[in-house]
Amino acid sequence: MATVFVTRRYPGGALARIPAAGHTMDVWEEDQPIDRATLLERAREADALLCTLTDTVDGELLDACPRIRTVANYGVGYDNVDVAAAHARGVAVGNTPDVLTDATADLAFALLLAAARRLPESMAIVTEGRWGAFKPDGHLGRDLAGATLGIVGAGRIGAAVARRAAGFDMEVLEGTSRGGTPLPELLERSDFVSLHVPLTPATRHLIDAAALERMKPTAILVNTARGPIVDTDALIAALHAGAIGGAALDVTDPEPLPADHPLLAAPNVLVLPHVGSATTRTRGRMTELAVGNVLAGLAGEPLPHAVPAPRA
Ligand code: GLV
Ligand code: GLV
């Protein structure tokens, strides 16, 4: 029977299906991600790898662990996996789409609302004992109804955000590389801009200084996709200059963001620790999909959620 190396304690119980199918399972039990050298060592004899965005899977790793035929990434994004290098070695790569669409769209909306209504600073007023009295002209935020939300990347998650926006009576502009509203126009017209593209060479720093300059000085940028889609230095400069109204980020570059990072000292910024899919049910379903990919790969079957070959 085969050996599976599992890089984290993935929640929900589905991991038990691996030993139940007769395979040997080796789990990295620590809370912190496995370091590179230990990963290369521990996965040396593995036939399949169940990993996530904190694990870099590239040609070097696959050459050091030559038995691996299946890489099941826990997450919908797979920019941590060099898919071309895997396919060139006959290694199938899988991800966990669909099950996290609603949770991630919910979190995008939570960020949008929190920034629009200034929740973090309002809560601080209460917890720090600065709440004097109801204040007619205090803590004024922004309305969602009637505001324009620009959705960059209208895949599954972008579409789910658009459905939520309809319920809040927002106007929606959708822009993708294949059509919709062109990005410059979307940035110029939107009161809120939410990013839902995968991280690829084409989307790295898609939101750079020039893109931020196009946004309204009141606009709020929401990122639940991947940190490097935004040029962090340009974002810090734009926030200080008042070129945009604020940023609400579940993902950052670097990640994790150190507490003394200048982004956290910029005005009107709200940062969460990459929790887009972090609900009990969703994280459990992601484990089910990843384990399904592992078991199919070990059985010599196509992965139920295979990642396609990168476009040349
Ligand atoms: C998490 O960020 C994911 O890609 O699922
Ligand atoms: C991810 O599931 C996307 O297509 O947006």
C-alpha cells in the first residue's frame, strides 16, 4: 500500500479515510508549517502529498521525493504549486474548489461592511472607554445601497460576491481577463473594489500604483484572494496620500504580516490573518475534497478536482 505525507492537521475527520483505505499516513502535527528541509526529508518515501499554501511544491521537491504522483493542495488557490513542473514529471495536482466559495464570499462582504461602517475603530471606542454618548455626527461611514462594487475576476467566488451585492442593492461591475468592464474603467467607477483573481504571473501586482491612482479617493479595496495581487508598497503610499479611502485585507504580502509592518501603520487599513475559508463546515469539506484527490490519485484514477495545465 502507499504512503501519504500530510503537512498539517487538516480538520473535520476525513483524513481518517487514508489509513482506512490501507495506506500509511504520516502527519506533521505541529501548529507551525513544516520547514522546507524537514518536508523534503519526511516526504522522501511518499506516494502522495496533502499540502497547503504554506508549502512550496516545485521541481526541487518533486525530484527529492520522486515517488510522489499526487499533490492534493488544501485550498482553491494553488500558486504555491509549480503545476508545470508537476505535470512534466507525471504528477497530478488537485485543489478544493466550490466548497469554500460561500465562506470566502461571506468574508469579502464582512470586510466590505467592516470598512464601510468603520467597525474596528468604533469597537475600539467602546473597549478603550472613550464612548461618551450617542453622537449625531460621529463615526459616519458609507452606505452600501446605491454604491458601486467592482469585482475583479468573476469566477465562482466573484459571482458569489456579486449575488450578495445584489441583496445589498449595490451596483455591480464585473471585470475579468475575458471580458466585462475593463479594469481601468472598473477602478475609476467603483466605490468598493473586491479582488477575486488567482495569483498568476499575469495578476501579480495587478493593483499597482497606477491602478490605485485610478481609484476614487473614497474607494475601499477588499482583498480575499492573494496578497501579491496588490503591490504592498504602492498601497501603503496610496493610503497615506489619501489616494484611496481604505483597504480591508484578508491576505497580504508578506504573509504573515509582522505586527510592526508599515502597512499596519497606514490609515484606514484592516487586516485579517487569511481566514476566508475558515468556518468549521467549510474547512472540513476542504479536507474531504483533498482526501478524495489523494485516494483517487493513489488508485490510479483521475483526480476529482484536478488542476488544469497552466496556459502557455
Ligand atoms: C485559501 O486561500 C485557498 O486558496 O483556498
Ligand atoms: C474560485 O473558486 C473562483 O473561481 O473564484
